[in-house]
Amino acid sequence: MPSSAVSVRNRKTPGRYADGNGLYLVVDDSGAKCWILRTVVTGKRRDIGLGSVRPVSLADARDEATRLRGRHHDGVAQSETQRGTSRSAPVRAGAGVRSSVAECGGE
């Protein structure tokens, strides 16, 4: 379980490592590291890529995961809330989210 920036930096073995509350550090076979938020959107499990560990720190990943969990729990599309519109729309699969390690920058 990555509990500090040092443990994230030192993690080398490929796999998916839980940080808690649906946030995972994914290390692929090449050593690339990426943050993934596993959540349920309109009754379906989704893995949402939050980015590579280089530009996205552990603290930033935790903050973003908390923010996205709240939005997806409410069933409001991320693009709708960013535009500030009052209309709510169900979140669709792939609606502005990255779903794989390769799509999140691969580092």
C-alpha cells in the first residue's frame, strides 16, 4: 500500500497497489507508473486514469480521486460540471476519462 511519496517512488514490481478508497498505483512491466481510480459509475465499475506519477503526486492523486468520486457518485458527467451547466447527465463510459495505463501517459 503506497502510503508515502517515497514508497511510490521506490515501487518497482509490476502490479496494482491499493492506496485506499479506490485509488491504485499501477506499475506495468516496463516500470511505468500510473494512478488509477476504480469507482462505480451508473452501476458499472470503471477504472479512471489520473495520470503518470511524475506530474501527479500522491497527494494530488488522492485529492483528484476524492473530487471525482463525489462527482461520479452523484451521476453527473464530468464535462457538464466543468462547464458549469446546471443540466445533469449520466456519466458515459469513456466520457473524457482515460481507462488504461497506456492512455495515462505510461510513466
